Amino acid sequence: QSALTEPASVSGSPGQSITISCSGATTDVVSYNFVSWFQQHPGKAPKLIIYEGNKRPSGVSNRFSGSKSGNTASLTISGLQSEDEADYYCCSYVGSDTWVFGGGTKLTVL
Amino acid sequence: QVQLVESGGGVVQPGGSLRLSCAASGFSFRSHNMHWVRQAPGKGLQWVALKSYDESYENYAESVKGRFIVSRDNSKNTLSLQLNSLRLEDTALYYCVRGDGSPTYFAFWGQGTLITVSS
């Protein structure tokens, strides 16, 4: 069982914005503010798109943004494009040199 | 550019052993913590193990502690994972991952190597 909870699926039309939530099973998990997000296309390795809550690696589109409110971290994708269709995973450092992932969210672009 | 190339996967019987390797290039390997993360077929991601940049420290997920051993050779830019007492539930694609920052986040991923535990 994942320590982080994500919706199993979300969908949106091209040009729209969507948000994927990531909630900790305990208050400590997301409060660390070391949440990262990964995009994974079928048959491909995960790709880092957000780290430390709201930072984007070089080369990642500014259509991807991260935020946190209380015990929930969120990934927002604005101006949805067909190539955004993928699985998205959140991940949090939970102390003592251990990390946990969410179960993943399948994004469908309608 | 950063490259992480895993090898060593295959089919193994329950209780068996296997050794994975990851060849790193395109960055200063000795400056980065390295991780193994796995993904069971059709399932999500699970962090497996950490080896510190200076080879002095490691840590493991509870599910593999006592069975898996992570090591690295900074002179050869290689990360390894020795998997012992394998179980059916260890079947997964194993990714070699470079850590950045402190605490580290999973910045770059290899393409993975598949381990299938089956009788």
C-alpha cells in the first residue's frame, strides 16, 4: 500500500488545465516539502518534472507546476497537449533516507 | 549527456540470486548518491535502495532489507545490486537512478532491466 494517495485517473481536453493531487497517509509525509513529480510514457523510464515541491528541472515546460496546501501536494498541467497523456507519480522523502511514491495517476487527453 | 545503462536482468527461480549492474557516464559519478527504484509489471514505482556518493552509507526499503545489497565502484562508475532470496513479488523492472540535491531527488533514470522471478 502506497503511503501517498493519488487519483487513479484524470482527464482533460486540449488547452484545458488539470490538477493531480497527492496526499500523505500521515501529516509528516507531505509536510517535508520534498515532493517530486514524474511523468512516464508507456514503455519509457520516468522523467522528473517537478522537484522540491515546485521547482522545474531545466528543459521541462513551464506548463507544469507544483504546489502544496496542508497535507496535499498538487501537480497542475496547463494548456493540456496530447503529448501530456502519460502516467504521473508523486514521490516524497519521508526521513531516515527513505522515499515513498504515490500509486500513480493516468492522464487521458480527450 | 547523462547515461545510466542497467544490465544483468533475467529469469530466476524463487530463492535464487541475481546481480544487477549500472554503468554511468556523462557526469561526475562520485559526486552523486545513487538509487535503485523498481516497478512491477503494470504497477507503480517503489524505491529500493540508496548508496551514498562516497560509498560509506546505504539504506534499503523494508521489503528488501537483509536480502539485497547495494554497492558501487567510483573508480569504474558503476552501481550494483545483489539480489538474494528472491521472491515472486520481486519481479519488476529495476531502474538505476541518479540522485540530486539534499535530500536527494530522483533526477535521471536509466531504461531499466527486468527481473522475473518464476518457478
